[in-house]
Amino acid sequence: MPIDKSWIYIKNRLSNEYWKGLQGFIDYAKDFVNEEGNISCPCKRCLNGKMLPLKDVKRHIFESGFDVTYSHWVFHGEPPEIPPFLNLNVEDEAEDEMAAVMNDIAGETRDHGLRGDTTYNTGDEMSTQFEDLLSELHAELYPGCTKVSSLNFLVKLMHLKVLYKWPNECMDSVLKLLKDVLPDGNKLPTSHYESKKKLSKLGLGYEKIHVCKYDCALFWKSNADLQTCPICNTSRWKNERGKKVPWKVLRYFPLKDRLRRLFVSRHTSKEMTWHQRGKSTVPDMMQHPVDGKEWKEFDENYPDFASEPRNVRLGLSADGFNPFGNMSLSYSMWPVVVVVYNLPPWLCTKDPYKLLTLLIPGPSSPGKDIDVFLRPLIDELKELWSEGMVVHDGDTNTRFQMRVALLMTISDFPARSSLSGWSGQGYYACSSCNVDTPSMRITSKTCYVGHRSWLPTDHILRKNKKFNGQVDKSTPPKQKSTREILDQLQNVCPRVPGKHPDFGGKKLKRKRKPRELNWTKKSVFWELPYWSSLSLRHNLDVMHIEKNVCESLLGTVLSIDRKTKDTDKARIDLAHWGVREEFHLYKDGEQLMKPHAAYTLSPDDCTKFCEFLKHVRFPDGFASNLGKNVIGGTSKISGLKSHDCHVIMQRLLPTGIRPFLKKEIVDAITELCNFFKLICSRKVRVSDLKQAQKDIIVILCKLETIFPPAFFDIMVHVTMHLPEEAIRGGPVHLRWMYAIERFLGSLKKYVRNRARPEGSIAEAYIANEALSFCSMYLSDIETRFNRLERNWVESDVSTTGSLSIFQSRTRPIGKMSLITLDYAMRNRAEWYILQNCPEVQHYIDEHKEVISSRNTICSLDEIQLKEFPEWFQRKIFSLQECSTPELNKQLVSLAFRSSPTFKSYPGCIVNGVKFLTHRRDMNRSTQNSGISVKGSDDEVFYGQLEDIYELSYGGNNSVVLFKCKWYNTSLDRRGKRRGTKEYKNKMSICIKDFWYENEPFILASQAEQVFYVEDLYNGPQWRVVEHFGHRHIWDLPPDQEDNMCIVQDVESSGIELDVEVPNLDSMLWNDTNVSPNVASSDVITLYENLQGGFTINEEDEYDEDGESEFLSYGSGNEYDDDDDDDDGNADDDVDDDDDESLKYISSDDD
């Protein structure tokens, strides 16, 4: 029965006809209310943008009138009228995957019409493009072709180009060849440009916004028609007379359409609600930001937002990079990327799900003016929070009002300063400590010492004067509340945006007033209505922090030029403080001598440490070859990437320095390394983080007694805030820059026209965005979503009822050879298989009862080893003769033993992990033969893989066994383990003694891979065991695959910091066995002034960047993020051929 809608056009809303029609509408819509009893309000004011109770909707319509453009009541229960050109039957087009793509895009097109006229206007731009795509969908590739449409073929061809990185010229040649080969009348484009233009209709596009030459303002919205900048009055154009070319162009990729596409696609819509069902079920455990305190508090503060699980939570990242690689040209382009945290952890860091929203043009970085460029995104986020948007959910086939919230930003330290408005330099460089940052002025720089303030008031270290010559009685600073921060921002003087010379530019810097503290501006993020309720607004990036701390440690311990913090000026600082006299410079005739410190290695020890790094071999895919970073013939290391530092800190540094430094120094450094290892765990316990929060303070205090004050730059200090941020934000691996750096690396590869790098990236991005969307639907070609990993394994699970022993996911690799084992060894191999088959266990128990009554000196295990296989064979044979219906055919194959000839292989892939025999492993740069297995009594066995055997049974059934040599870790008379030593969460084992030589076999599926590192401390026969989590293995559903790129421990519960408080009074930190060095002549004047009563001025006047006018860093920057906030230099961590977190050793196997 048709619905009467004529009343909505009646102007007299007091008439009976209008009132009767309004009541009829309410009666019709009341059957389609949501869980709260609300419906969308179609009045002229709300336009279906608000959900209200029925009585309020009735009042709104009566007062404001009904929106006459809302002619199909799809929000109130009326089925939508879909035009024929949108009515795609996927089943009828099953042979063409693009029909499914178009069907989901049709949902987008319908959503676009819901806010306005829902009778589809086929003349508008979107519908016209859609009709063009439909014509391509149904068009034959060439006359008579029935296998594939022209659109399907073109999408697959373009996808191959992207996947295998064909150059544009190669694509042109391929298209020309295919055009000539295919029959006349084919629909194939003639060039790559034409192909890209045709497929651009599948993309989402972007908007170009002109920018003032000096970054003062955008020519957008109310300024769109201006010809000069409204701030500095500079012309919009480079040339007023000829072709009008703008000075700069900001490329804006609207967020709404990209979020909508995640919901309309049947492949991603369900994953957008993962956060609701994927919360950790283990108390105290965090595996995703949804388990963090910040997410939970946000839900409590905004229950309306939390009640709809499809509402989106985002993270934002901004960073600069040089699109020209390592060329000498200084150029900094700043993409702004959004991470969708609704998705599961194995998806939200993948490139297809990271959304590019802004592309800020170079050649210089935006600095503090980044707020100008963020304006379009901030306005869109405000709209998506207050009003939301109507989105079709492809999973439930319903529409809902989607709202969006930005929870945090992710960036390196300089970019964090630009985004937050708090300068990361000067006395107050730490935004978490705010005005209570523990900083002091030393020679030529600022250091951040004084962490005893966070210790308990009765802690023993507070009374020790070896820190700075004083007893510490200060109280720990309190975290500033949001109200206090907003009060501070009230004191910030308004700043004219831009870099125009008349307003200060980049050269002239405004002097900040003391009441402004380190605030340079009030960030544009404060405009978001919910921003003040957040506590973790701007994340500290653990990736760059770990890299900088590692470089400081390596630089100081190895005395690397321009990286060491143990400079001559650092020794003068100690003399000025009057502490650690053994470190002070002293005169020897005309020369100024610098004693050798115990925390630095001697030249010979440096060489040994570098040799240690050079010969470390990692498992396949774990890390890069560090030997390439050791400079040949010297004891120097250079060119370390962030992931190299990640591996060195958490795996190698404690082991490498242990034989060369004093125990107290090694303890402190090892505890710091274990701290990073704990917080980087993929799954982390809140209780472990709370303990780490206490331990890191003690660790920093211990380091303060070891290293000079110059060592403690801001990067070392902020480590104390990392546990609290992890408690609030969730696991670190979803909040650091590795995934973002990898994404920037992919953007860099898009640059084709070096004269227009931003344009190249923007056009390539939207093309690849469309192809990535389409590739989710393609099944008959390899795509980035279905391509096999290098260590892929096909599942052996075939039919219901198959034995578990035959279901392992293994794939032998390498050259196969046939061998015949002796009778005893074959019996042991087959007996081990029978013991580990659950379906055979009750037969083993039955046989044990049969032989248990015998009076013999042999053990039951020995008897079963000899007799059970034959007894089991007779048992199954008798059951087979009786035609027992429940008898499994595979059980029969297992009972009648394996083939006497075994297949032997040099390698095997097990559940995505590559194992190689020790013999094959010896001549390789990687190490894949380390084995660990847990016994029946939870005892862990360690060994090396000797052989890989495949035992063949009847019916194409087989079992892969590993033959291993087990290192002796048995208990001695005192109950201690032989051949093992433990130190600070690391186990070292002796590799010269073996045990269980008669029990060498394990199932391949039982093996856990470990790798061994040479133990320089205990001797050449000892190895340190390193357990690790594989980067492609997650606890996730079987139809999902992991793509994590950083290898870290799976859980924090297996990592103990074991922090000890040292006895400082008994320590002597200088090393008298090494000759002192001659200090630089540059510090002679400082030394003489110190002898005459020189003092360091701590009342410097700071400019807007928080840096003293005469402040200069004698030994390098305070932090090294490979990117500077103001100088426009780009991030060196994004290489053309060496993405940040994918720089692993390639396998040369098969």
C-alpha cells in the first residue's frame, strides 16, 4: 500500500490535513526505532542528521516543517528504490569479480544521496562516472570474449603493475603489445595514462587547496576567491601576468569517503567492529588500544558514542621525508596519515588501512604553522563528531549514523612539538613533566638529571651525594591536569601564522615571556570538543626514543666521534659539580689529560665488541646483517637504522659488553635494555608496566651515577614516561612510527616527476587506493591480500576424522635424498610418532595394562618401545577384520608402519617458520637451526637441528620429524642445572655436552625456533639463548594472516627487569689500566676558568623554540629523529630500497 506523502508539501502546518499526515508518519516510523527508542529527525533543520525520540521528532516537524527533498523514507522503514543501473546481481555475474566491486560501490552512491534528494539523479557527476564504469563492466574485452570484461581485465593488469612495480614505460609497452595482439575492436587502453584516467573513477579523489607562499593561510572556503593572502597580503600566484600558478598546493584527501568505503565493502565492514569483540579476555592483559585506560575512560565520558560499536576511533601521524631519497637537495614533504583503531591489530598497521588525509607541500617543513595545513582535516573531524554521517554497513546491510573521534597523535619528537605546541627544547622540554622537568644547565647544553625526585622519600639513593654533590629532598612532580594546561595556554600570546619576514619569518624569533613556559601556540586540536577529556593526546614515539638511547649508549661506550656523550666538556661539568674526581681533567705538563672511564671500552675491547656484532647470525627475516654496519678494519659502527638499534638494544648490547665493563655498569645498561624489551611486547600486562614504571626510575638513577650529565638528553629522560603511556594507550607496537615510516617509504616510490613530487604521489596514491580496494575482490590472480608469504605452508587438514598427526602445517624444502635408518633408530622414530598421536593413546594405555603384570627388570617404557608397534598392528588388523565401523583408515596406515626408506631434506617450513639443518646452516649468513621444545613435565630442552626426515605411510599420509642434538641441561646433585648460567633474564648454555642421545626425535610441529649468540663472558663453548616471537604469527582466526613487521617478545610476563640498588660508596668508576687521552685544546680555557671559580649561567633567555641564543651542542643534537622541526631536512630513515622495518636478511634457500 503506497504511503501518502502529499501532506509534506502543505504550507499551513495548522491544518487538519498536515496534522493527520504527521501523525500517520509517526505511526509508520515507530516500528523502526533504534534500541534507545529514537529515529532520525527529517525536519528542515535536522535533515536526518540527528536521532531523537518520537515526540521530539513530531515537535520538530510541526515547528520547522518536513524536508521535502526527503522523498524516500529509507531511514524510517521504507525500502529504497534502487534504479536499474545500480541493481547489480552478483550471482549472475559470478564469473566477474568486478560486479561485486560495483555492487558495494553502489552502496556508496546511495549513501551520497541520502542527505539530499534520494531519487537518484543520473546526471550528477558521481552517477555519471558510475554509469561509465557499468558500461565498462558489461563491455566485452574484444568481440566474442566471454571470459572477462574490459574493466576486469584492466583492473587485473593494473594491479600486476603495482604489485610487481612495473615502470610506466613498461606498462605502455605491454598495453601496446596487447593492443596489437588482441582482435580488432578490443576495448584495451593504449597507454598507462589512459588506463589510470579510466580507473580513477573507482577512486575517491582529492582536493587541491592553494596555500600562501609563507604558510600564513589557505585559500579555502571564505578565502577561496581571494587573490592575495589575508594575513601578509602576498600574491596567491607566482606570476601575475602569465599562467597563474600558485605558490603552494595542499592536497586534501577527504576522510568521510574513505571511512565510508571501509564499511560498504563486504571484506572490511565486519572488521570495523573487531574492537568490541576483540577485547582481551585475560585479566590485566593488553593487546590492542581498546584494552588501554584511555579508550575505557573515553567510553565512560561519552556513552552515546560508545554505544555504537561502528563509531570510528582514529590515530593521527605526521612526519616529514625527502621524496628524492639521499640526494643533496634539502626537501621536506609532510604527509598526514590516519590509523583506524577499530580494526584488529594485524590489520590496523597495514598500508591499505592507513589513510592519507593531507599532503603538505615542501620544500620546507611547516613547523609551528602545521595548524594552518590541518584546518580542513580538523573541520571535518569536528563535523564527524557533532553531526556524523549516514553510512551503509555491508556486513549487516543496514545504515547507521557514523561518528568519528581522534584519540591520539603519533609522531617523532620534533613533529610532536609542532602538533602539540609545546617546544621539545630548553629547560621545560618534557611536556609530561611540564614546569617540573628535571633540567640543569651544563657546558654548552641542557641536561635532564634529577630523577631521584620520583623515588620514595626514604629511598637510600636520595641520601647519596655522588649524584650531584647534594642530598635530594624534593617531592615528585604531579602531572598537570587538563584545567591547569588550559590555564597555561591562556598566557600564550597570540601568534601571527606564517613565515613572512614582516612577522618574524624563520630567522627572527620572538622572545617568549616566562609565563608562556614552553608553549609556542594553542594547538588546533583543542578545537575538537572531546580533546580536553583525553589525557594521552600526543604519544611519545618509542621507535625514535629507543634509537636515540641506543646511539647514545653505543657512542659513549665505544667512544664514537660526534656520538659520544663523554666529551671533554662533560668532564668539566663533573668538576663543576664536584663529583667523581677520578673523571676530572688534569694537567700533565702543558697537556690537559682525560682519564679513561670505566663505562668506555678500551680500543682492543671496542674491536672485540665490533667483531662480536659482525659475526652475529639471526634467523631468517629477523633483522638485517649488522656486519655491514661495522666499518672494516676499525672498531666503529655507522649507518644503523631504527630497527638495527631495536635489535641491538634488546638482544645484543647486554651480552656484548658484559666481559668488558664492570658488573655495576653492565647491570644498569642491561636493565635499561630489558625495560625496552618489556614495553615493546606484543601483549603486555598492566601489572608489569606498573612495576616497570617504578623500576625505570631506579635504572635512570643508577645511570646518573655512571655516565656524565651530558648523557642525559631529553630522549633518555622521557623513557620514564613510557610505561604510563602504555598503560593508557595500549601496546607500543600499535603506537610507534615503524608502520608510518614504512608507509612513507611506499609514498616515496610513487615519485615519477621530480619537478612535481607532491602531484606524483597524490595521483599514484588514489590510483593504488582504488586498485587495493578492487584487489580484495580478485581471487584468480595474486594480490597483496592473497599473495603467499615466502615461508608459506599449505594446510594438510583435509577431511573430518583425519588423524592429528597427519595435519601438521609443514613443507620440506631443498634437495630431497632417500636414506635408510638402522632398525633401532627407525623403531624410535615410529614409537615417538605413536606416542604423540592422541588417537593412539588409549591403545598405549591398554597395552601398558597388558604388560604391567610381568615380573621383569626392564621398565615399561622399554618394553613398549620394543613390543607395542607389533601389538598395535595386530590390534588394528583384528579390528579391520571385524569391519569395525569407527575404525579410521588413517589409523590403519599408521599401524602398518612407515616405508623403510625415509626422505631427508636440508630444510623445512613449519607454520611459517623456516628451519634448516645445522650442516646447511653453517655456510649461511642466517641462523635457522636453533631448536627449543617443551617436555611433558614443562622442562625446556635446547639443541640444534641435525636432520629432517619425512616418514611416508599408506594413503599419501606422511609425518615430518626433526632429529636433534640436545645440549645437556640436567640437574646436578645440588639441584642446579648443568651447562646453564642465567644473568638478568638471559640464559647461557654450554654447547659441548649433550644428553638424550637415544631420544633425538621431535615432531616438526613441536619445534620452537631460538637462536644462539656467542657468550664472550663465559667462553667460546657457551651460547646465550634468544627466544623471540615470529613477525608473521599471531593468535588470530585461521582465515586471517599477520603482517607485523617488527619482531618482539609475545608477552611481557616472561620478561623480568630484576633491578638491583647498588652500593655507590664502594664504586670507583675510572679505569687505571688504560692510558688517559689528551683533551682537546678547545677546553683549556674552560678548564682554567673553572680553576679560577668559573660558574655556568643558568638564567639564559630562551626564544620561542626554547633554545638559548648561545646554546650549541658540542657533541651532536640532544635527540636525533632524522628530522628537524624547522630546517626542512627530511627523515633519513625512509630509504628507496630499504623500508624502515622490512630490512631483513633475504634467504638464499631454494
